[in-house]
Amino acid sequence: MRKKALLLTAVLGTGFILASCGGGGSTSSDGSTVSAYITDAPADQYPAVEVTLYEVRLTDGTNPVTLFSSNTGIQIDLTDLRNVMRYVGSAQIPAGSSFDRVEIEVGNSVQVTKNDGSTLTVSFGSDLPNVSCDSESGRCTITIKGINVSSGVVAVDFELRNMVIDETNNTITGLSVKPVSVDPKNTDMEYEIAGKVTSVDRTKGIFTVDWLGREINVKVDTATTVCPGIGSECLPVSGWCVEVETSDDPATSAEVRALEIERKRGKRCGEDIGDEDYTEPKEIKFKITVTDPTNQIQFIKDASENVTGVSISDTDGDPTISVDTSSTKVTVNGTDYNLSDSSVCEMESEMEGMESSVMSRDEDDEEDRRHRELADDYRKGPFCFDAIRTEIENMLTYLGSLTSGTTPNVEIEFELKVDPSTSNILKLELGIEMESEGSEGTEEEA
């Protein structure tokens, strides 16, 4: 998937996101409100990177301002935040304050999933620059200098693609952390909030979540809201911990419209909510590199030569995945999972010169258009088959249109969320990324 930065975005009280200017420290003259977000993207070799976040603060070295703090910490899989801005908290900057750095406090135990499905528990190496760990508390502080809050945006890139792990000692030995530029004109953002459900109004289709003392109303629309495993009304139960994706900025909106809702364990909300008996869906993540489309991608056909599915394998035959409409099965390395009318598929194509086929709306109201355009990323039930087949066909057509001698680098990424008790697929995500060899890379902007 496309590389994104981990962002701590300062949004001024007016609600406008301003451009980053770079340089050294900066001074706040009016005591503006600052809101913190987190976003990131998968590392090529690590489909899941789970950290525990305890605190985010701005500081000049002596006078910190806390944007987010949790004694218990919240657990976040950074790879779940692909192209999503996760809201974590807000604070006032005292008038006249000057800040030149941001400090992020995380647990010194990072859960990493590799592409083969195996997991590692790793810690930060003692020689990493700008990382200091306390053995007693089990926490580490990552310091990023040279930020500028007067611009309204503080962006820090953890560059997970370049993270180096010594698997012999289970230690992170390489981690590049630096400020990056942010495009303030990019309004096609998705946001995410997490919180404990405090009330549900089934008549109005609204529920309320509490996030560290702040209440946010969430509006659902059964036509556009995706809610795998929650029910046809897309309304959770009071007391649940949920994550909500929305096209509305939760820092400036008292009510947001839900694109997607997922139930999570209480640790994702930083609370002990007595949900020890709840088992989160099983997650299966892997990537397949396609260097020989003719042999690695095969369409499944019935006796009448109608396409009923697709099978994709890695160069060495493992992992493999097949989707067959005739049996409503998705088979991963020989294990069958069930697609049903309630299953959800999400498609995303990141190919030079090619847009995903599911992004195709053009409506007059910009906010409503953007909300529904983001919702169009999803397909439910039987439409999953059509969406997957269309994306693969588009990819093959595009590869066939390339000039002779062009060497494509194609990665197909799958993520399945499965009900462990029934093997039913709650959600299937398909991502296709391609960059031609020798093409000029450009710096990604959020």
C-alpha cells in the first residue's frame, strides 16, 4: 500500500488545517486548541505492527503540553490506520508558548506480524537515536525535534518500511523517524475514533461513544455504513468498545457519520470494560508479489466458460488464495472460509495511471459526495465477487497496456477478518499496488 506518515496534526480552533513550514521552534500567541491524530501504513515485510500508546506531548524541553494521556495505554495496530487519521486527543497551548519537539511515549513491547503469519514480540534497541527507554516502567519516549506548531501541522514519519528487526534478539535495531511535509489541500481524508459506547438511540440511528471524557455522537446509515459482525442496524451495544471510521473530523464535529464500525476489545479504548469473554475476529494478513501474472493469476470458469472466481498464488506457490462464487468460499492455503450476504469487501488500487474502479461518484454536494465516495470503497455480500474480479481484470488489462520492456512490480495484499466460531468472513480487504521499475518516486503527502 502507499506509504503514509505517522501524523500529529495540530488543528487550530477555526477548524482549518494549515501547512507545515518546517524549521525550528514556534510560538503560540493566542492559546489555540491543538488536536492530535495518528496515521500510518503497512510495512512491506510486516502486515501488523501493534504498539501501546501512553502519551503524546508538545514541549520546549521544560514545559510540556499533553495532547493525549492514558495510564493503561491504548493498543493500536499501526497498519490498520492506512490512509486514516486516528483522533487521540486535544489540548490548549498557552499563549506565548514555544515548542520545538514532540514526544511520543509508547510501551517497550511491540507485537509484529510477519508476512508468513508468524509473530514476534520485539523491543527498542538501546542504540536507537532519539529513543530513551525506562526499564522500570517498561515505556520508551521517542523524541522528534524541529517541529513547527505555528503552521498548524506537525507531521512525523516513522517509516515502518525501513524498520530493521534483529530476530535473533527480538530487538528493533533500525528506526528512521523524521518530520515530513503535509499537503493541506488534501481533503479526501478518513478519520477514526475509538471509545466506549455510552448510549444507543435505535429510533434515530445514533449512538454515543466516550473517548477519555469527551462524548461524540455517531450517525449510522444502513445504506452506506459498513459494520461487519454488528448486525443489520449497524448499532452496537452499550458498554462495547468500538472503532469508527468517518469522513468527518471528530476534533471539530460533535456528530460524525460512520463509514465503518468495528467492535474491539476494551484495551483498544484504553479501558477495562469487562469484555474478557469477547473474542475479536481472527485476522489473516499476507502479501503476494506478482512477477508472472499469466502463471500466478488464474480465473476459475464453469462448464460454460463463465468466470466464477479467481486464484492467485505466490511465485513459490505459498501463500495462495482463491475466491469461488460457485461455492461461496475463499480458500487460503487450503483452509476454507465462508462468504455470505453479510460479508464486506474493501478494494483499493494504487497503480500508476489507474484509479480503483469503485471510486466513481460525482455529486454536487462536496461533503456528501466525499462521504459516499469513501463508502463506495466497500461491497457487500455477492458484490464482493464482482468487485474482486473487476479489480484483478483491471490490473491485468493495465499490465497488458504497458510498453514492451517495462518491468512491473505488483503487490497484492489481502486481509481477512473471520468469525473464529463459524469461519464466516466478516470483512475481506484487497489492495493492489504497482510501480514500474525505473519510475521516479515521489514523496508521499497526507
